[in-house]
Amino acid sequence: MAGAALAYIGLGANLGPVEQTLQAALEALAQLPDCRVAGRSALYRSVPVDAGGPDFINAVAALHTCMPALELLARLQAIEQAHGRQRPYRNAPRTLDLDLLCLGQQTHAGPTLSLPHPRLHLRAFVLLPLLELAPDLALPGLGPLRPWLAGVADQAIERIAATARW
């Protein structure tokens, strides 16, 4: 795809049939116009950060896309809605969470979107799967991501075996 940028999308859920939902979300990403899934990480189990509820299952997908950032964000939110995502309060348990972590080397600061994602370097459930896909990734304002791992070493996270579909 000419003019495509590589986006990294964080996927997570802790309600319902989590692995099936994450697989369906990955399939929905592959169906987006002007997009092609370029890879996905393994699944990771982690305890909720700044929230209660069951453990989360998380992953990161790489997506080649020609979409502008705000359009991609709207498409991600539509996929969340299709899977019953509700936002009753900040950090509530969820059936599906799709976060636009970065879109190439773009930066954006607005009321609905910040790029790179402002907390990606503070969360083991984002850093570990992201670095699995892009071990040498460096982002504006953060630099190389690998050194940030030391700051999340105390966060409980486990790489898990997936079902045959993932």
C-alpha cells in the first residue's frame, strides 16, 4: 500500500469470552479499508492497572494503514462498540479495548487522541507485546522503548499459550 504507515494497536479485554473477542477484533482490523494486518504479538495476562475486575488478556497488532489517525481511532471505537464496549467509568472492566498506540512517527495532541499513546511506556501489558513485534521501536518523545522495560518490571504479567485460533 503506497503511503501506508505502520500503526500499532493495543488489544485487551477482561469480560466475556476474551480470547474469542480478541480474535474477532483482529479479524475486524483486517477488514478495515486501506489496512493490512502485518503481525500480532502473543497473548499476555495481567492484573488490571488502576482498576478492579478480572485479569486482562492483552496483545498488540501491527497494521499497515493509509487512514488518518482520527479516522482510524473512530474505526477502532466502532469495533469496540460492536463488541459491547461500555464506558460507565474510567478504567471499568471491558469486553474489548482497542488503543491506537502509535501511527508511524506521527505525533498528535488533541482532546480525543494523543500520539504516541501517553501511557504506553508505563504499562507492561503494552510494552512487552509491542516490543515482541518491534524490538527496536523508538517513538517521538520517548526514544527507544526497550529501556522503559525496567520501569514496569514490578508489574505482574504473564505470556500465555493461546488457543489454536490465536
